[in-house]
Amino acid sequence: MKKSRIAWYIVLLVVFGFGAYVAFMYVYTEWKFLPVELLQEPNLQAPHSAWTATDDLLYIHKVNTPRRAENKDDSYDGYELDIQQDSQKNLVIAHDPEEIADGIKLAEIFAAVDNPAEKSYWLDLKTDLTQAQLDQIVLTAKAFGIPAEHLLLESVPGPTAKLIKKNGLALLLQVPENFDKDEGDPKKRKELNEQLLQLWQEYLPVAASASFGKYPYLRAYFPNMPKAIYYSSTVRPSLKKPFMVDHMEEDPSVKIFMLDEYTW
């Protein structure tokens, strides 16, 4: 067999394989966005605070080092950072407990960005904050020209969430962990929806923060509720991601869609 024919076979095999991969990822993504079966009528009137951050959709997960902040500067509109406390009650940027010892400060992340005031920051609070600590976050951002409305502070319901609201800052309220676990039971679905609505009315956040697994339920039962959705199951390159982004761009209630990447 001539070498040129072998080369053509290889090219055709690669093209066919890539086409099959694209088709599979498209169908798989469509499947993940299938609507859930409604067990009660949607709630179309969920009160909330005004969205004042930038309207850019795409954020990147776990920008917890200056190197990652610098490397992703041109690719994403917003950064998600995790805030914890060290043993001295100092705020540090860390996702996992073992990262706390690195002692990375919020200012180091801001300093690694060319124009920090042009981005928005999803601050995942993995610790309760005092008033002094909240003031410190706002003042650190101000030192880099970042307006307070570009800070989106994620918290579970409780004292810190109330403190965020008291200070007039943007609260991303975490959706209850079991929100997507109704087991097809209309009674349980009603209880879960009432629980979320009660929290929503109490805290009036700018958006609900939730994993992608909860998104179909939020979309079904609270279609107009502003949403900050994160998807971190696949950190490596995948065509699933751009297909998912296209879907999220079609939903005006999704204010943020956060993805992950394995590159640093």
C-alpha cells in the first residue's frame, strides 16, 4: 500500500474520530440540560437585591495563587477566590486547609492582575467574618481601585450573610445542599422550594450560588431568580465546556457561570 494512501486513511480516521467526539459531547451536554419533571408550579416572583456587578458571564474557579491570577488574566471576566482564616485569625486565600499555611493574601491576587478594577471577584467565604475583617476586604479592594460592587461575597445563611447585607455588599447566598434531592416526591419538592424561598426573602441576595447539579431545579422552579452557577467536575479541556457556556448565555437569569481549568 502506498504511503500516501496510508496517510489519507490516518487523516480520515482522525477527522472521523474528532467528529464523533464532537457529536458525543454535544449530545451529552444537551442531555445535562434536559428539563426536570415539574412537581409544582414555578415561582416567578422571587425578590432580590439589584445586580450591580459587571454583566460579564464567565468566571474561573479557584484563583488562589498570584500565578494563576496572572495566567488567566486575558481569558476570564471574573475570578473566584476562597477565603479562610489562619491560626492568627488573619484572612488568607486558600481552598483546602493545607493551603492555609501558604499565607497568600488577597492583595497578592489583585496585584497579579493588570487591571484589577476591570474584573469582578466571587469571594467564597469558607469562614465567618467579623466587621473588621469585612472592612479589611473592602479596603484592600479599594486600594487597587476595585469598586465594592465588583465584590460578590458567597456565604451560607447565617451571621456572615447578615453582616454582608448590613454593609450593603453583594451577597451570593448558597442554595441548601439538598435542593436537588426531592426523590420525585411532590411533598418534599414543596418543602425544599419553600425553604429556599424563605431564605431568599430573608436575605435578599443578588444571586443564588449553586453547583450545576442544582441548576436544572433552580431553572425549573425559580426561573427568574438570579443565579451564580459553578461547574468544576471537569478540569481538563473538553468541548462540553463551550457547549455549556452557550446554554448558560441563553438563560438571562444566569449572572455568572464558573468553570474550572487544570492549568495554572
